[in-house]
Amino acid sequence: MQQLSWTDDMMLRAERPATPLQIQLLLIYDPSTAPDGKVTFKGILEELDARLHLADVFRRRLTELPGGLQRPYWVDDPSFDLEYHVRHIGLPQPGDWRQLCIQVARLHARPIDLRRPPWEITVIEGLNSVPGVPKGSFAMALKLHHCAVDGMASVEMIAAMHDLAADSPRPAGPESPWRPDALPTTANLLSRTAFDAALYPLRAALVLASNAPKAVRGLAGLPGKLVDGVASRVAGGSLPSFAPKTRFNQTVSPHRVFEARFHDLADFKRIKASVPGSTINDVALAYVGGALREYLGGHGELPDESLVAACPISLRDAGDKTSNGNALFGRLQSLGTDIADPLKRLAMIAEETAPSRAGSDQSTTTQLLELVGIMPTSLLGMTAKAASVLPFSGPTVANTTVTNVPGPTEPIFFSGARLVRAAGLGPLVAGLNLIHVVASYNGTLSISATADRDALPDPATYAQCMQTAFEELLASAGRAG
């Protein structure tokens, strides 16, 4: 058995019915490259069944003691049923982009059954009128609970499901048929809990001894850095002490909307080249800032102060290929919504993100997370539950989340069908009703928006604002070049 990390456990404890903490990948395939030019639902089940052994997340579920006295454990699901996890629907004709977005948003709003392995795939047929997608294409909406994987780990799952060529043979099967390990008994879980409790003082002492001195040294200059940073940002008019409150900072309803735009990565590189020192991620942040400026301005709701994004950062090492759990931290970033000129907005963002790219704070961040992780499970649980029910009348920390998930740089295939589009959906939390997922694949970069339907009742309008922001950046880069 493998026990959840404390960060994964917090993903479970902070969840509420209206805010399931799950991620989703929208994958669109062209079946013309498959044998006979088609992919059947039966063939999809057979393909997935042949690859289950490549990622243990597919057949494991959670178990825990009543009352949540200890963090849950991952165990093999003895009743695993592939056909429960893989569903099949069709869009009504004409099968256009708006219909697909509505269906994907509905799927995203439904909580995953945590009594089973926490993932689902919905095969969606009938994509006959989606711009840029061949007629007769199909989609797979892959939904996973955030306690099982983070965005970077989900990329490894995608790699296990796909091939690099349409005619690649299926991967070799396991050496022996899969047989689930026996489920732990209550007595076994109690003994593990007692053993962990007995070792807790020693484990806490070791973590404190190894990390506390380094973390304290790293934090010694932090107050001065914070004061200097806030002072410079306020003086420059970019990042205020707290983010201004917008329609995206209210209580979250159970309903979702989704939109995405797809762009050539080469265009983002041209924009990046127009502002020395900027990155593709900086361009994406300037893009989101432009879209929000356009949308809120159109509704007469644009604050004078800049909006702020929460940006998750992966703490995984470059060689970490695990598909298990989360390794995330985060930072706040001004989006420059108070700056009309797109390239000036990008330059400001690039200047602010430069220190975080140096990576100098990553070791201290990891040590601080380990220090928090030695807190007793019950105390962490109470903290998460208390935070999730607080009213949101206090200061706003951020207005949206922007997360970047790099994908494969070459074409990949599922059951012979070529993946032509990929986009992501992220979780919402109370008080933060809008998340943007930036995903790259094979020379294309998608920027998607997942939002509470009450906060964004007109997602098609927001999609046009996204397109406008992109065109303004590209045009400005052309003039600068």
C-alpha cells in the first residue's frame, strides 16, 4: 500500500460538492490514420485494456479508517471494471465546437466516484462541424482527481496511452496477469496508524533537523525582499497589496463552462522574440491579461488596479517520471490588465517573472512544504475544512489561476488515430471562479478557460476576447519587428 502525501490528502479534505478538485484533458482525434480509417468503441476498450499495466493509477483506489484519523492509502481495486470508467456518447448534429464545449463542461462539473479508481474517460463521437478538425473525428475527455495526479504527472499518463506512429504495435503485456493485492483489514490499518503515531516524534525531529536550519536561513531575508518587492510594485503601479475583487471572486456554483483557443506555437515564439528576456509562459500570461482586460472592460467592470493570477509551479525534478500525486507550489503574478499596450504588458510580466525562473527559492519552498507536512493529519484536515467554508468578504488574493502543462512535441496516436487537438480543464475553488490552462502539443498551443457558469455566462464572448488579445499581441510584435 502507498499512503497519500499530505498535499494529496489536502486535495481530498478541501473538496466540496460544488468544487470537485479534478482535472480534465480534452483530446481530439482524427480516425482517418487508423486501420480502415475508423476507431470503434470496442477497439478503444481493447486498446486501454492492453495498456493498464503501464500506469498503476488506472486500477488503484483509496481506503482509509473511519473518521479520517490517518491519511488514506492507495490500494488495488479488486472490483476494477474498465467499462465503468470508459463511457460513450455522441453529439447531436451538426456536432460543432459550442456543443462540444457544453458537453465537456457538464462532464467536468460531475464529481468522480472516489469509491473507485478516480478517473473516467468519456468518448465523444459526432464531431462533424468543429473548425480545424477533420469531419468524423472523435474526442476523449479524460477526467482525473487531483489527489491522484498533477498536471505534469498527467502528461506521463498520456504517454502511456499513446504511440509515436499510427502503425506502432501495442506495448508488450505484463509478465503475468494482473491480480489485485488483498485489501487491508481494519486491524491492519489501525496497526499502521499506531505505528505511524509512535514514529511521529522521530520523523518530525528528522525533518526539522534536516530542513529547519536551511529554511530559516532562506527566510532570513524574506521580510526585506517582500517589503522591497511590494514597494516597487506599488510604485510601478503593477501588483497591489491585494488583488481587486471581480465577478470571478465569488462563491462557486456547481455549474461549469469551458472554452479554448488554439494557436501556432511559432506565433507565440514571434511574440516572445519582440520582448527580450520573455518566455512563452510570459506571453501566455500577457494573453490572459489582455483577454480579461477586453472582457471586463466590455462589461464596464475593469478595475483600475491590475488583476492577479495564481500560478502553480511544479517542484518535480526534470527526471521525475512518476504518475503519482502532486508536487506543486504557487506564486502570484500581476497580469498587467491596467496596461493597454500589449508589448508593454508583456515586458512588465517578463520583468516580474525573471526572479522565479532563477529557481533560487525552489529548495527553500520544498523544505517549507516538508515542514508543513509533519503537522498531524487531523490538524491539517481541520485547517482545510475551515478554509473551505470561510466567507469571501475579505481581501482577494488572486483573480484567476494560470497553469502551464507542456505536452508532446511530436504527433502521437491512440489506436492508430492521430491526436490533432489537446486542451485542459482545471478545478475551481471557492472565491476563485476562473482557471486558464496553457497546454502545448506538436507545434500548437491551446489556452483554455474553465469557469463557474454564474461568473461567465457568455463563454463564447470570452473566447472572442481571447482571440482579440492574441491578435493584438501578434500585431504589436509585427510592428516591433
